[in-house]
Amino acid sequence: MGVPARRTWKYGITASVVQTQAGGTPLTMEWNKILTANASDAVTMPLAIEGMEVFIVNWSANTIQIFPALGDRLNANALNLPETLATLTTVNYKCMDRIFWHS
């Protein structure tokens, strides 16, 4: 019987007031809990690598923007466009191929 895989996580992330792809707070862990954000503040996903998974919890009082890394896509959006995540909700993105994150 194998040992369960350990997940990396970061608690207490502040979304960036620079509400752009380049200015978003980088998400560097598999599990990410956003605690502080103004309306439309931003976080930016890591570069899409097949098999990666990124889980985001928005525990802040405001809806945030989630940007893909430069040249990547979130779901059916065009390259580099963000999605929003409402307060007190979660999203789980999985990378199925080189540039696409699916939730």
C-alpha cells in the first residue's frame, strides 16, 4: 500500500491590486486560499503543465480575477483572458495539455 501524495498549499494569499495578468499575485502552490482582495483584484496561474492541478478558494469579501500564465487559456476563454471567482467559492483547474486549464 502506497503513501498518499502530499499537496502543496498556501493560506492567506492577498490578491494583487494591479488587476492584470502580469501584475496578478502568482499562485505557486497546488492549493491556494485567497484571504484578502478588493473587487476585481487579481491572481495569476502557474504555467500550464500537463497533469498539474490548481485548487483556489476565494475566502475574501470580493470577487477576484484569475488570469492564466502568459500564452495559456482558462476553459473556453481566449488566450490570456481571466475568469472571475466569487467570494466564498472554489475552483479546481486541471491541465490536460500544454496551454489549457479546465475546471
